[in-house]
Amino acid sequence: MPQRQSDVLIMNEITQQILKEITDWDGVFSGAYSLRENGECISFQNSDNIRIVKKEDKPGIDIYISENAKGETVYIPACVTKSDVQDLVYNDFHIQSGANVTIVAGCGVHTDSEEGSGHNGIHRFFLEAGSRAVYKEKHIGIGKGAGKRVIDPVTYAELSEGAVLEMETLQLRGVDRTVRDTKAILGKGAKLIIHESIMTDNDETAETKFAVDLNGEDSVVDLVSRSVAKGNSFQQYSSEINGNVRCSGHSECDAILADNGRVNAAPALNAATIDAALIHEAAIGKIAGEQIIKLMTLGLTEEEAEEQIIAGFLGA
């Protein structure tokens, strides 16, 4: 069990490696945080404006963010550092009117054996009127074992009048299977922005499912997915935007294929009124040859040029 010593959290080396990749951790968390390792909360800390409470009926925490939280950051990373661990956690965010907060989450799954491991984080966001939150989430799979590394995030969000939620999600590498399920309900003048980036390789699979109900007048949603499918990997993208009142909705899926990678995109728009302005875009293709050639003239190898283009495309 890790301990706090001289205000520095002592943890195993794999957890430290994961934290450095999925957060901006430099040896200590400042402000509020909750650190999860192999299915247990091993350390947490409150701040003056952010309170973390352990759930009594299920694994997970409630995070209460005060109206006085302005520009604060709360960290809730989860690390699975050994084989044969199936972590399930429920985290609820209660964000008061007027709050402005950044939430840094993310998960890394490590295995060095034939036994797989997984993390299933179920996050719910309840944003009161006029609140604002930025949610950042990175996922990685590491280790040399043949066991499957699985990360299945589930997200549900309710945005009250004028609330804004921005989500930045990035899957870096090594996740054998992921199903990413996101649902949201928007009130009057609320705004939801989601930018996701996914990389798959070898025989990995990734599925993204978005479903957003625009129930409040002048609510806005912007869904942008960028993905790269390499090796024999497969990705499935589906989005459903339901415009039930005067509102604006946009869904965009851009994918790059390499090797034998495959991507299916299925955006759907449902307008229940003539005042719903909804649009979707989808583009799937390979890296343009002239891009590779241009970078190779600057001294890069073909492989290095491809890596640079992919990194820029994903924003990694």
C-alpha cells in the first residue's frame, strides 16, 4: 500500500510510468486528486473547493466541485499494473453553477503475461447552469504479455442552461479492445464539444458511440473524431445527434488507413423541427504520397515521415 512521505506519493514504477504518460504528473499532485491502482483508490486529497467522497454502494467516488472553483484542476487517473485485473469504477462529477474546472483522467493497462487486464470507467457529469468543465482523458496499453488490454469508458453528461463541457480524449497505443460509449443531454444554450483521437494497430479494435439529445433551445454540440487504423486493426464510429428544438449540431469523422486497417463510419442526424441545424462529415483515406515525399526531402525516412504526419493528424 503506497504511503505519503514528505508530501510525495510513493507508488510502484509501472504506475509512475503510466502517470507520466497520461497526466502531467511530475512526482506530486497539487490540489485535489484521486489515484486508483489495480481496482482500489490508494490515495486522494481534497482542496478548498473540490471535495472527493468515496461511494458506499459501489466502487468509485463522487467529486463535488464548488462554485468557487475557478481555474482549478482535479486529477482522477486509474492504473492497472498487473495481469488478471478487471477494474470497474463509477465516478460522478457534481459541478456547481459558476464553477470553471479542468478534470484530468485517463487510464493505463499493463500486463506481462498471458492473462489480460481491463478498466471500465463509468463517468457521469452533472453541470449546473453556467458552469464550465474541460475533461482530458488519455488511454494506453503497455507490457510485453500476450494478455488483452481492454479499456471500455462509459460517459453520461447532463448540461443545464448555459453550461459548457469540453472533452479531449486520446488513445495513444497498445489497447487491444475498446468500446467508448458517450451519451449527453443538453439544456438551453448549453454547449458540448468532444474531440477524440484514436490509434489502433495489429489486431486491435475500437468502437466509438456518441448519442446526444439537444433538448434546449440554442444548444450546440460539436463531435470530432480523428483516427488512424494500422496493421489489421478495425474501428467503428457511430454518432447520433437528435435536434429536438432550435439548435446546432455537427459530427465529423476523419480517418487515415495504413496497411490493412479498416474503418466504418455511420453518422446519423435526426431533426424534430425545422429550426434544427445539423450537419455531418466523414472522410476516410490513406496518407497522401506528396506529404511523405515533402518530409523526406527534409531528411526524414519514409517511416519517420509517416509518424510525423500521423502525430500531427491526431494532435498527439
